[in-house]
Amino acid sequence: MELLESPAKAHEAASVASLQLRWPGVCVQCSDVDSLHKSLTTLLLLSCCLCDNHSLQLHLFESSLKVTGVDFLKSQNTRQHHTDGYNIQSLVVRRGQPFQVLVSLSRELRAADKLTLRFGIGESPMKNRGSLLSLKPEREDFNGWKISVVERKGKECLLSVTSSPNAPVGKYNLHVKTGSNIYKPENGVIYLLFNPWCEDDVVYMANDAEKEEYVLNDTGTIYVGSAYSIYDRPWNFGQFEEFVLDACMYLLDKSKLSLAQRRDPAHVSRAMSALVNANDDSGVLLGNWSGNYVGGTSPMDWIGSVTILQKYYKTKKPVCYGQCWVFSGVLTTVMRCLGVPCRCVSTFDSAHDTEENLRVDVYLNDKGEKLNSLSFDSVWNFHVWNDAWMKRTDIPDGFSGWQAIDSTPQEQSEGRFQCGPCPVKAVREGDVYLPYDAKFVYAEVNADRVYWVVKKVNGKDKYFKVGTETQAIGKNISTKAVGQNRRVDITQEYKYPEGSKEERMSMQRAYSFLRPSGLTPRSGYASTLQRIGANTEPLVPNEPVTKTGLHLEITNTEPLHPGNPLEMAITVKTSAPGNWTIDLIGSCQLQYYTGNVQANLGTLKETITLEGPSEMQIPLKIAPDAYMKTLSSVEDEVLILVTAIAEVQETNDKLTKETSMRFEYPPITVQMPETASLYNDFNCAFIFKNKLNVTLENCKLLVEGLGIFKMTTFELGDIMPGRIIKSEIVCTPTRLGEKKIVAKLISNQIKGISTEKGIFITE
């Protein structure tokens, strides 16, 4: 055969070959016959295999290998990745765990074919930035991703994809490249989340029941009230609901975290703590503690995160309004949605220590009434933040596990309203130098409360210390139990037992990193006390020991129902022998949970005599007229604050005690079956009887059942005493398993009667 040297002749030969489908070429140097069996789909360079003569060229043309479709096998993959609950069309998977895709081709895949999966994240993904990954079967990418061929069957190819266990979380676009052809699947977005089921992921959590609670449970309970009276507030986290995942991805993009930072839950959780509040970055929720919620929703009216996140994602504007439990509920939703185990944590008598000096000053007038105007710091009846679970790779070993994060805007950290992640173990051990914000979190649960009475002396305010409580801050730290609807106390995770050797060592260690200022009022008018010098090593104070064994207790003697007299008592006790004359001052006020007083209701002033170890109960009674007007006019739930100051005349012993109590309300009853079938309707009834002596005005019933029905509001008007109301809704379950229905009743007089009830949905 004659050597074909020109491209034109080669093209002619190709035309002949395309007709013959088999074209024998004979090399002019060795006369060997080279038979063509290759497909005519590829441009070929023919050469003699014996003499390595590359002068023979032949161009053959036919259509190239193409992708005709990609099946993301969503049902199979999401079930294996525990992401089947997400209400979204796209595939949602967790990092470090294989998932499969079925690629349909124009013909069978051959060994010589080039098939590449390209994963891009962010705008204009590029390989040199690490935002574009090109994966070929059986070859591991430098970022730790890999794909393999599971099965070839005709024109279909089943591929297994495993992302790196430290891959950046976010939205990836998948394109499939074959030769020079690029196929872009319809709805080719893949959401990649953190993976608590993967041992190589830093959010790995070994216990299955804990993963079920802290990652997959879309309902829960937030504990509020006071240390004296803790109650639960049901909350729908709803991390699987429509648009919630997209809202979280929008927050990730808005955070401007680098790809490297998106790998690390410490950076992600810190960014989310900033973005859930709207103070400096147009985040999700605008905080408001003013009591005026015109132009928005009162924080008391929310029963879950779903409406908030959906509204934010739709408008891209902050939602009005939130307070601490709302911020915590939304942050729990965001973290669980992204795959980071997370829980709401409530601390009772939580200190907001603005100077990080482990001291909160409380100022009282000579009637024992708390004064708002003088307080720099505050003690909140409760404060709710979050714990997120992760291995910390940015700090020394030993501080992994639960990390405190807080999205309630209190203090700026590194120029933004953000807080954490702070290792809970660092708080317990006093290692408050560790990032992030360990000093602030430590002070929230460990500060002393110092009471000062303010009196006019020669026309100037003078401050007299009347008590110090060293075990009053950071009590009953609470979260929902794993797999159960009950409160579990986790104080021991944050603190050693009060008075223990370990607690003293922890506090001394913390003091070495803080700047305690001693027992001097901040206003500068110290009475008889000297400020502790800078070189004085602070002591760990104990509870005050009095010569008389003076002790105070504050209780309610009748249920605290709105519309009834508030009947309480202050019990004064002495334990030492002798005759003791005691001056007692008591006050009753209404205050917000932040400690901000809203109304003075009444006071008492008595002098009593106790002999030896004995006690006396002094009644404190407040008529309904003294508080009902305030109760009806405020938008927030208020607590009853009772403060008592006792002074023994013979010894000058002084003691101050305060207790916060909540009003008690009649319940909401939920009537529905215990089980129901998927997509089969059932009726749910909400029944409320007003057992109070007052009319409840402008009543609204808010109900929501994730996977059953969307948020619904019933306008009920005024409910007279003794009246029974019944509201019904038709429910259509769309998801299997245990589901919960949450209900809340609000009125002018009552800011939140909540209840929840579970139902099991079967096929």
C-alpha cells in the first residue's frame, strides 16, 4: 500500500474506511498489515507497531462519547446519609461518606475513554483555588476526594463518589466531562454537609442516640423561667423544612468564610453565631428587649425557627424580633441543618458581666427595691445559648467535645456580635485564655452577686454592702435529655461542685487571667471599703457566715394565678443560741427575665425577735389591682421578684436574698389519635378553659406540626372566666415516624401558655 502523506489523501482514505468499516493499511517499510478494528468515533494516528513508523496518518470521524443523563439515586443516597428528611429536590449528602450516581452514556464506556466528574463550589470555581475538583475513576484527588466504577452495564455506568471528611461544606455543582464534551445535569446541585457519622470528620459523635437527638431531632424543648420555677417551652427547630437548608447555605455564603474555614466547624459555628443576629451584618433576627414590638412579631409569639428562616431567606432582610431563646432556637436549627450536633443550653441566674471581673453589682433602695438605673451589669433570670459538638484542632488537646456558642447580641467579640465556640471543659477548668470568648462565658456562670443599698448622705448617694452571694450565679444549667421529653441538669459539665477543692482551683486559675476589681461599688462612692490593690491576690470567697446563723427563704404560699392576690412569705431563720432582734425589709416587683424591673408592687418593713435556733414566717401579700394593669400592658412575660434584706441589731449581721417566681396558667389540652397513617387525614383539637378570675383579652392560638401541617393562627378574641374554647385543624401527615404538634396561647394578660403532643405516623 502506498504511504498517505497528505491530510487530504488521508481524509479520502478515511471515507473509504468508513464504508468498509475495516481498512487494512500496509506499511511501505516493513509491509506489515495493520488492521483497523477501532471505532470510527475517534481521531486516530495509525503507526506500524513493528517499525514504529509514525509517518502514516489517518483521520477517522464519528460522534464522540457523550453523557445522556445523570441519576443522583436520591432515595438510596439520602437514606444512607441520614438526609432523607430534607424537603429539597437536590441531593443532600454528608462528607467523608460514599454516595452513588448513575451515568447514562451514548454508548458503552471503554478503557480508552476519558470520564471526569467535576465538582465546583462558589462563583467561578477554579482548580488553583481549590474550588474546582476534577475526579477520574480510581484516582484520588489531592483534596482527598475519589471516585470509582462500581458497575458497567450496557450504556450505563454506576459510580461511587467519596468526598474528603474535611471537605468544605456548601453547595457543589456537578458536571460530567467526556473528552471535550461537558454534561450539565438538570438540578445538578449537591449539598455537602458535616458528618457526625464519619469517624474522620471532626464533628464525629459516637453515640447513635445522641446523633438522633442533636442532629436529626427537628423538635425540642427550651427551658426558661427562674431557678425557683423552671418550665419548658416547646420549640420546632424544623431543620428539614422547605427553604431552611437554602437559608443556611445563604448564610454560609454571606459569612465570606474562605474554603479552608468552611472545612472547620469552629469557624462555621462562630460565623453562624454572628449571622443569626442582625446587629452588624443584616443577619437573621433583630433583637429587641424594649417591650415595644410594633412593626414585627413579639419574641413571645414564635414557636419555632421555620417561619423565621423562611421569611429571612425570602426577603434577605432581618426578621423582627428575637430574644435569647429565639436566637438559641434558630442557631440550633442552623447548626443541625449543616450537620453539626447542637443543643440549647439554659442557665438560670446568668450573669452579664460587662467588665469580666466576676462580679455583678445589684443596687437597692432603702425599701429593698431593685434600681435599674445604677446597674452596669445584669443577672438574667435565665439565658439560653448553645453547645455545638466538635473536635477542636486549633487549640491544645483535651478541649474537644461541647463548645458554647451564643448568637444573642450581648458583647462584641473581635468587632462583631458573636460568641464562641468556647470549650465547655475550659469553662470548668478555668482555662479562660482559650478561644473564643471563654472569659465572658466563664463569668456568665461563675460571677458573685454583691448587693448594695443606696442611701442619701449629705445629699450624695452612699453605697452600703448588705450581702454577697457566691453560689447564686450559673444555677441549674439545663438541656433536653437525649431521647426523652425531660430536663437534664448539665451544671457539672460547666462547673465543679460549689465549695469543692476542684472549684477553688478552677476559680483561682480563672482569676489569674481576669481582672477582679474587689468589693467596691463601681459608682465610686465606697462606704467604708477599700479597693483591693492590683498586687493583692484575690481570694475565693465563701458563703457569708454570720454569728447568728441567719438564713432567709422566700416562697409562695398560694398558686400565683393572674387575677388573684399574690400570697408569698419571707421566712427568717437563726441557728445560734441567743435572743436576736432582726430588722426585715421586703419588696415585690415585676421584672423581665433580663432583670429589668417593670413595676414596684409593694414592700414590707418589720422588726422581729427570734430566740435561739428558730424561725418566723412573715407574709407578703399583693392585691390584683397592684399588678394586673402592668401585666396587661407589657408585651413580654414578666416574673415576680421578691427581695429581702435582714439585719441583726445585736451583731450587725446582714443578709440579702432574692427569688424570682412565675405566674401559673391553666393548660391547653390537645386531642388527637396516638397514631396515624401517612397521607391519611386526621383531626386535631385544641381545648382551653379559662380557669382564671380575669377575662383574657385578644387571645391567639398558634399551632404547628412539622410534617403534618404548617404554622396556623386562630384568632380567638376575648375569653371570659370559665369559658371553654375549642379549635380544630385537619392534619395530613407527609412524613413517617414520631411527630409533634406544638401549641401556644397568648393574650394581653398571658404571654405564653405552651404545650406539645406527639403522634406516631406509620405507612
